[in-house]
Amino acid sequence: MFTFLTILIIIVSVFITLIVLIQNPKGGGLMGGLGTTTSNIIGVQSAGDVMEKTTWGATILLFALCVLTAFVVPKTGNAAKAKTLTEQAAKMQVPTVPQSTPSSTSPLKQNTQPESK
């Protein structure tokens, strides 16, 4: 399933690249060479609209395929090993730190005499 989705993503990406290269917002590009064929089929005015809608549709399809692929990506690692490590960590006891009483002299107060120059 993962391989199939990856191949679909590659195909849709190449299709989007070709569609974007064909269209040009200023009316030129490769669309000019296909102008006679396109104008006979869908008309000159709506050719840009169809290409734009095709680009947006293919982009949404690519996004959906990428999200779907994230859910079916093969998991790496050993799940049993991870579960065992989690159980071992849960069984470990955290050592307690012995409580010490504060001393009367703090390390900051040891050198209180001014230095003579």
C-alpha cells in the first residue's frame, strides 16, 4: 500500500509540474502551441480556467495522498522491544536523596574579610 501511494504521489507531482509548465498567466507559454486544439475543444476564454482548476484539483489530490501515506507508512523498530523497555522503566525504583541539614556556614559566606592591597 505504501509503495502504491508513493508511486501515485510521484505521478501526480509530475502531472502538476507539466500542467504548471503548460499554463502561463500572461497567455503565452506552451499553451500557445496547443491553442488551436484547446480552443476547438474548450474555447479560448475558458482554457485558462480549466488549466487552473486542474492545477488546484491535482494539488489537493497530492495533499490528500501525502496525508494518507503518513498513516500507512511502515513502522520501523521492534514494538515488542519498546514495550519491554517501557515495562522495565516502570519497574525501576527511583533512589531517594538523603535529606541533609543545612550547615551554619554557607560557601558564599566563607570569605567575608576584605582583601588588602
